[in-house]
Amino acid sequence: MSPITYGQLERTLFKAGDILRGRMDSSQYREVISAMLLLKRVSDQPGILRVPDLARWSQIVAYEGKAPGRVLNEALWALEQSNPEVLKDVFEAVDFEVRLSRAELKALVDHFDRVPLNDDDLEFGDVVGRAYDCLLDAFAGSVGKRGGEFFTPRSVVRLMVRLVRPQEGQSVYDPFTGSGGMLVQAGQYVDEHGGEGTGLAFFGQEMNAATCSTARLNLLLHGLKDSSVLCGDTLTDPLHSLEDGHLRRYDRVLTNPPFSMKYSEKEIRHPDRMKYGWTPGHRADLMNVQHVLATLLPDGIGAVVTPHGVLFRGGAEEQIRRGIVADHRLEAVIGIGPNVFYGTAIPACILVLRGTDGTPSDKRGHVLFVNAEREVVTGRSQNRLEPQNVEKIVGAFREWADIPGFSRVVSLDEIEANDFDLNIRRYVDAGPPAEPSLDVRAALFGGVPRSEVVAEMRRFEVFGIGIADLFTTKSSGYLDFPDSGCEATAVRIPDLAAVRERDFVEDCRAWWLAIESRLTELAGTGKLSTLSYRLMASFREELLPAGILDQYQLTGAFAAWWAVRQDDLRSLDRWGFPGVIDRWAVAESRPSYLPESLARERVLDVLGNDLCSRVERLTAAERQRMVDVYRSWGERYGTSFTDLERQSEAAATQLRVRLEELGYT
């Protein structure tokens, strides 16, 4: 039997939801499916938890003559009693005897009984955790605004984790834990970079009891047992403290607090957290930011999601921003586009924060602003950050780069001159660049200003197209369209670009062929997954000199390819080329056998063609942008006032002649 893939288990969990749909709302059947999944997983895979006889799956399926709901309730109770440090109160709201008939419970047990969840039955060790996380994502999308209370889109989570870069052995804290995605992703990040994610110490706090239970279970199903997720109101009463009563501090803090939540100053314990002041109207956004700052170790790094209002509201909030910036605690402000988060269409931002040591010396006295409002992919009901968007944001942050229309390093002097207004658009305008002013002489007498053409010429030159291919010389400082006209020349541009375009795509194929031997060496060794960033750098360095795609486009293309093909690559890493063929065969319900040599050839062809086709599409898009630029010159200068005057005179002459022919004088 082929190992169970993430996609197969994901479909299994959704089918379990179909059994329950209509009998209870989504939050309730999320809890039921979570309980069933845990019971099956810990029974099938020894060592995750202590499993008493009552909780063993073999006892659950042998329920004949007993009420299945009672059997399941007793199994959950026994499992919790045997593992109180992990499961205390996790399934407090689950009661299998309520609202589910005997037939539905039998169908549910039979459904999970058909799915083996031992590690040996799974393609990868994280299949269960990933499938469960996908289920949480679907639930969040189905409940609208309430989904945003417990689930942060995983693309945003991955971005935030990459901004703070947790390392093995560190502590990671999410004070508004939700479903635990920040903590889970921190562990995965360490795994992907050659460390052991289980070597992190995870801490969290969540106000909603059911959501807190979900977070604990999510961590457990991802194999992250060194965790402490407590239930309570973090802002009012943070629960993780040391023996001396002081709050615990952490290497990394990642969180997405509820927007514009209210608080009561007199109820706040540990008020020393609010070093920079108290917000008016009991709006807690900047209070949550101060909690993050207060719980960072001196050299710690935090990332927190906030609404844009915290960046520019005046009064006491301005004073809080002033203190944070002046103390060098703010490293970056990153604006995210609208409609990315569940439950709200408004854009949000990510603040990258530092512990009391402040920003590194090479960044001291500056803040990076990133306006990524256009770095989203539009969906039907929800926009999303794709891997290429994340790569561009992370690249700008790591390189501390000024990128026109995207990012800018701003001095504290400039921020102070703006009264500590951190509104991103004040510093980085992501709108399309303004068109140059219309050249009056060209508009009156014809021609295209040479200066406008020269300013855009590089995008043509990288495709091997020169000014002489597009224009004739009209006069000093002006060019003219060829006799065939602007549109005819625009139609010819793809042919003029074809050789360079083909060579560029062939360069991509040549790069792939060059690394095939390396991939073959690493197949089945378990070492491939740690090479992604080195391969990405090699890919970028090989293709960047051509100038057709910039570094962010190339990095984004590779990141998007790796994300889509990650399970194929992981299978190649673990099982070799036959393993990839097997997983494709399972997905397509067909026989899987191929000789080793043919399996290698087939896998490398599919993976390489996928990457090269992405480059090809991006290249075609750049070529089309080049055509659009040329046509825009035709729209601006293709017909001058003099041309219009001549056309008008010709039309008047034709009219006069026709009237004379008709006998009118």
C-alpha cells in the first residue's frame, strides 16, 4: 500500500465533515473531528501520548452492544486523565452523545477506521498536522468574521516567521495564540533550515477556551510537545511568569491580536509593561504592541499584526510611537494589502520590533518601510499572499533595500519631522508611476521625445531591440515612428524579441540540466530539503545577468515552484525517484511502476518543465509590457496637432468638392 499523502488525508477529514454537516455548526464539528483524529492518531502511532486501554482504537471499534457516543466520551476522558499536562480541558466541550445519532457515530468511527495513521503509513511525519491545519483554514473561511479570531492566513504566518528567523534552542511566544499557527510555523521554519523544530520551547496564551484547546491540539498533532498554551486574557493578566513574579521573556514573539479590542486600565496586571503610555478610548492596539515589547529578551525580535490606525492616530498614541521609535525598538513597518485576513477587508500592517538592545548598529537610527499593498493575488472572496509576494517582502527586509514604489529606509530625523507619523504611504507610494508630462512640441508638430524613449529603453535592450528598430530620427531630441506606423511596429516587437526570449528560457533549461546530477546524488538521502535557499540563489545568479527578469521576479518564480512542488521534492528527498512516481500514480489512480532510469528521467523532466514554464510566462509578460509601453507612445504622440489640422483641411476640401458636384456653391 502506498503511503498516505497530505492530500489524501485532507480529503478524508473533509469527508468526515460531510457526515456531520447539517447536524451542528462548523465550530462544533471541528471539535468532533479533532477528537476523532487525535484518538486514531495516538492509538496508531505509539509514543505521542500515554494511551490507556479505554482510549485504544481497538476498544473504540469494538463497541457492539454499547452506545458509541458513550464509548467515545469515555475514551477521550481516559486519554485526558492519562495526559493532563497536555490535554487538560482540551475536549471539555466535546460530547459525542449530543446531537449525533447512533448511525452517524457509526459512520464516523467506520470512516476513521479505514485510515491508518501510523508514521509508517504516512508519506511524511507532518502529514497529520498539515491536514489538520488545512481543516482549520477551511473552518475559518466558512465562519466569516469569527474565523479571523482564531486563524491567521498561513501565508502571513510564514512571512512573519521568516522576518524574525527563530533558531533551534530558542523560546517562541504568541500572546494571542489563536489556533497556534505562529508556533507551528516557527517549528517548521527551523526544520527547513536544518535544525530540529522540536528543539524550540513554545509558549502561548489564548482567551477563548475552545480556541486554546485547538491550539494545544494543533501543536500536538505537529509533534511539538514542549509547549505551554494557557487560557486567559493576555492583556489583562499574562499568565507566563517566573518564580520571582516577573513576566517571562522570549527570544521571538509572533502574534496577531484582535483589532481594536477594548481594555480597562484598572484591570491590567503588570502595568509596567506599558512603559510608553496608555491609549485613549481604551483601544488596545498599541497596548498589545507594548506587551510584545515587554516580553522580548534584550536581543529578542518580535513581529505583530496591527491595523493601520496605530501608525498615525494622534494624541497619546503619537507619544507611544515617539517613545518606541526613539528607543530604537521599531525595525520595520510592512503594509499588507486589503482583504487578506479573515473577517476584515481592511489592510493591515506588520511591525517588526526589537528587545531593549534595540535595532542592530548598522540599522540604528532608521526604520524600513515596505508598502506591499499591491503584493497580493486577488481571489474570489479572499486575497492572498503567494510565495513570490512573500519572497519580495522578505528580500527587501533582509537587504534593507530602497526599492522605488515598494520599500525605503527612512531616518529617525525624517520621522520626527513628521511628528512620528508612521503612515506607510507618507514614505513609500506604491501607486503606478506618473506618466511624464506631455511634450507640447511633440503634440503640436509630431515626433516622440527622445528623452522619454531613452528612459524606457532598457526594457527593450534586454530583448535585443534598439532605438533604430522602433523609430526613425525626426530632429534633434525627437524621433518618429516608421513609415509603417506605430501599430505595425508594435505587432513586430514579439518577433524582434524572439531570439533573446528563447535564449533566456534556454538558459533556464541549461541551469536545470546542470543541477540534475546534484539532485540525483541527493535523491533518497534526506538532505535535499535544506538546499532550497542555495538552489534559489544559484538560479537567481544564473539568470539575473540577462536583465529580462529582476531578482525579485526570479526569486519569486523559484519560491512559487518550490511551494507547489514541495511534496514532490520531499518525496524525492526521502524515497528517491520511484517515490515521486508512486505519489503521482496514487493521485491519478493508475499503476506506478517505472524502472529506476525511466523514473529519474520522468521526474526531472516534469519538475524542470514546470520551473521553466514559470520563467517563460514571466518573460512573456515582460515582453507584453514592452509592447504596451511602445503603444503608449503611439497614443500620446501618434497624431500631432499638425496632423489633425491637415486631416481637417483635407476633410474640408473633400466636403467642398462634393458640394460643388451636387451643384452647391
